[in-house]
Amino acid sequence: MDRRALLTGSVAVGASALTSGMAPGRASASTGLTALREAMAARIARGELLGIVYLVAHRGAVHVDTIGRKSLASDEPLRRGTPFRLASLTKPVIGAATMMLVEDGKLALDEPVDRLLPELADRRVLTRLDGPLDETVPATRPITVEDLLTFRMGYGLILDPFEPEDYPIIAAAKNLRLAMAEPYPPSPHEPDEWIRRFGTLPLMSQPGERWRYNAGSLVLSVLIARASGKSLPDFLKERVFRPLGMRRTGFSVSARDAARLPDLYQSNPETGQLELSSWFPPHELTQPPAFPSGASGLMSTIDDYLAFAQLLRNQGVHHGKRLLSAESVRLLRTNHLTPQQAAGGGFVLNGRGWGYCMAVSVTPDEISQPGRYGWEGGFGTVWFTDPNRDLTAIALTQSLNFLFDGGADEFQRLAARV
């Protein structure tokens, strides 16, 4: 399986650059923004990327730029309000929503999930990862809410080798149609049926032992609904999207927004040319999904996602109203992994640690000092905030190559220099 399933001729360059709040005379910021635009435009001109909407917010100044178009079959340019499939940028939103329920007293970080997810009680654990499903030992302890947030529940993607299809645990999950790794097709099961089927599988490792990607956020999709007494989409709308003014964020879109969604592209490995992907065509996204995925299911615009990012940057306060406690924000943005667990994250964590449903840098790198937090989505979406510099950068594309051909890394490096 290609790693892009995780997250996953020359093109005319669109011309609209929208800037607000930039103080006159800031030559260094202007130079940095020019370099960023030139680099992204060059990728489009080379045919590596069809289009991009990106944003850099630095000390109150917000710069938004749009380059390129939404489809190979159309000259329609991307716009500031274009909706995008967020893929794994959904995960940080789910982490924040979980902490709201902790603050409500509906959940506790150290409590076993068995109370609300009895399907996951009395877990068994494989004796070896590639072994038969009936060769197990009892779990040494229950899965906790924090295990889900830190992705240490004992189940997730196998990274090395990546999702080997000859492993019985991988084959069983596929047969159950749980959509544990591939973003498409989505699971056809309603949340209660999904968790029932998932509960028939053993864990891959003991709870709390290893970091394993993705599954924790899928299970949180069910836990949030049961703890709140509402569907996941309804809870997010009530507690996150409406208070933040995220009017165009959700698990489905209107017919009007579906028509505005960019097509999803990936490069042909033989020719290097962008080709239309069959994943999540726009017409399929106008209906609510059977399983609203907290791992990858949201769609949003760049201004909507900035509102969420700024909530965390402002210690849980939005326009003077507190939506999250400062302590919850601190926990979301703090690394909870040991060095050994972080190293087990391989190419996914790439040297970073993990907070609650998002990455946290733990060593200095070419982007920032330790403390930077954010995540990436496999459909070509990127977000990070560097609290040390009061800088937030978001890039939205619909190219599965953006994370793996250096585009996302280049964007983050150049955005950090603004």
C-alpha cells in the first residue's frame, strides 16, 4: 500500500493575493511572503501542484494568498472561500472537542473507556503483530480516554512495513470494512455498528505502550457522541463550529459548496503527471456520511480553520469568550510521548512528539524552536502554530503529493521565515 493512503503539462498561475492587517514598511515580512509565493507558484508551473490557498498570521497580521485553479478540466481559480477536504486536519478538532467534554465532567482523562464503550472492555492483545488473531494475552489494563487522545490505545496503523496486507489483523479489519487506513471508500457502518465490529479485533500492543496512528481518533468519534448524547456532527456544530463562526465546516457540504470543491489529484508514479483521483468525488459529499470520521472526515475553508487555530493560540478564548480552559489547551499542545514512543512514529511523526490529536515539536529544527504544534492531512493540507513567534501558517491543497514531494516541508520552512 502506498504511504499516501495515510493522510494522502504546465499550469497557469492564478493571480489573486489577499492581504489584511499588514503594517506598511515591513520589508522583511514582505520579502518572506514574496519568497513563499514564488516557491508555491513554481510548483504549480512545474505541474507538481494544481493550486493552493495558504495563510500566514503573524502578530495580528493575516496574509492570505490563492494561486492556481480547482480542476484540470476548468480554468476556475481557487478563491479564499474555496472549501477543501481537510483529511487528517480533522484530528486536532476532535482533540479539542474531547477536552470540552472533559471540562463538562462527561469524561475523565484517566477513566477507562469501558463505561461508554463496553465493546472495548476486557481487551486481548496479539502475542505478535503478524500472528493469528486467536494468539493473544489479556490486556494489562483498560484503554483510557487519554490513551485515545495520545494514540496509545494499542491499535493503529502499522508503519514498518506499511500496512502489510498479509498480516491477519490488517486483513480482518479490511473484511470488517472499518476503513482504518485508506481514506476511501469510507466505512459504510453507523457508529454503533462500527465500534461493535472494531471490538471483535484484538489490540496490536498493550494500552499505553506504543504510539500508533489514526485509530484513536476513529474511536473518539464514537466516544464523543455517546458522552455528549448527540451525533458527532451535531456536537461539533454546537460546541466548536457555531461559537467560532466556522459556518462552512462539516462532514458534508451544500450542493453549492460541492460545486466549489477542488478536484483531488495525485501524480502518476510512471509519468509524474497529475491525475484525477477517484477518492471522495464532490457529489458524494453532499450527504452526511454513515460514519462521521474524526480521523479525516471534515471539510472547511482557510478562514474557518484559522478560527480554530486561533482558539488554541489564544489559550481557549475566542472574541472574549472562553470555550476551552487554558489547562486543556496546554494539554492539547504538550508532548505526551516518551522518546522511544516518538521514535516509533517513523515517517509519520518525523522526529516530533504528540499532544492530544496533534504533533508537537520537541527539538529545534529548521522551522522553529520546540513547542510548535499542528498537523498535516494526506489530501495536501498543513497547519502549524509557533507560539514562540505568534505565527500560524495554513496551506490547503487537494494534491496527495504535497506531503511527500517536499511541498509541505517547503511551505512550512518559508512560512516560518515571514
